[in-house]
Amino acid sequence: MATYKRPDGREYDETRKIEAKVGVVKRADGSAMFSFGSSRAIAAVYGPRQLHPQHLQNPEKCLLRCYYDMLPFSVAERKRPGPSRRSTEISYVTTSALSPVLKLEAFPNAVIDVYILIIEADASTRCAGINAASLALAHAGVPMTELVSAVSIGKIGDAIVADITKEEEDYKIKKDGKEIKAATDIPMAILSRANKLSLLQLDGKVTLDELKEAIALGKKTCKKIVEIQKQALKKVKEE
Ligand code: UDP
């Protein structure tokens, strides 16, 4: 039995409050907001539209471009505006997490741009961004095999927990009089129907069995998340 106690009193398999809303950016072709507690992302989709310059066009399929960024005051210590190595990496993994569900061959020579902005951040923002982007793409009417859902699973102390916060990401224990990091962050994106992962990252250390446990918890959590996403899409259709 694990002994770690979550600072906000949540169960190990409990996420923060999830909110999802579709159609939050009127000028976009599709848009959505998704939040885990105070980690909040807005995604706006533009396209599919013809790609310029022409030499970038692919006659076989549409180009998907995702841009992730955080507002400077979304975090406790102001983030310098503009792209960084971190935002470039997250934009890249977001693109590859979403690509497997999109029927990009339906739009040769075209581009779909997905802008993801983090309004407030308390860890797991790449996952909130993927969830918002997946909803925004569906709202834009892009043909998809299914929605993508993402969550950050963590090994914090001796426990595998769902939807970690910044405080949990920074969790330390005392060993031989020294403070050492005792948190591993494992963000993942799941295609629930296909039962496949489209993103798996790992920052820290875990054993193979712990990784398997983390993936199982990720899949279980994403089954709940995808239902919330579907409800949000249904709501906007009814409006
Ligand atoms: N963070 C920050 N300043 C930065 C980048 C990140 O304070 O410039 C915080 C923010 O709360 C973020 C968390 O660190 O959510 C974890 O960042 P990470 O790179 O692990 O990505 P995330 O967990 O947000 O997907």
C-alpha cells in the first residue's frame, strides 16, 4: 500500500475539476476550452485551407501545424513572451498526438493550423492543450476517427496518481539529510476506442511495472475524459 498523501486531498485516481466548453472563439473554424483545475487551455483551429507558400503543399495530404504557448502571467514567475525550446517541443508532441485520428488525406495541398494558448498553468498543460485541440478539431468539422484525450500521470513518492499539479511535480523527500526529487511526470494521450497511445513522455524514473500501472491509470482516466469531451461537443450542437 502506498503512503503518499496528495496535498489537495484527492484520491490517487481522481483528477482535478474538469471543465470543457466548445465554441469559445467565434472567428475560428473550431475552438474549445479545456481545464484541469486551474490549468486552462484554449484551442482555436483555422482550416483546412489552401497552404501557402505553394512549395510546402503536399498533394497527398493536409499539413497539420500545432502551436502551443503560455501567457506570460499564466505562471507564478512571469514567462518570457514568445517561443522557447519547451513550447517548440510541446507543439511537436501535440501535433504527433493528434495526427493519428485525423483523416488528413481528405484535404490535399491544405493546412490546418491549431493554436493552443495556456491561460493559467498548474502543470499538465500539454494534456489540457491536447484535449482542447482535439475538441476544437472536431468542432471545426475535420474528419476524425475518434477524439484524443490526454492526462498526466505521476509517480509521486510511492504512489501512481492521476492529473498531477505543479506542487506534486516538485515533490521532494529527504534522504541522507538531503532533499531529492521524488516525482516522475508521465504525460500521455490515449485513443480510447482504438486502445492506443499517441503520446507517452516520461520525466523522471520508474520501473517497468510502475510504467504499466501508470498507463493503465491513464487509460482509465482518459475514458472519463473522453465522455466529458463528448458532452461538451453535444452541448454546442444543441445550442
Ligand atoms: N512552468 C512555469 N514556467 C515555465 C514553464 C512551466 O512555471 O516557463 C510550470 C507550469 O505550471 C507548468 C509546469 O511548470 O504547467 C510543468 O511544466 P512542464 O514543462 O512539465 O509541462 P506541463 O506539465 O505543463 O505539460
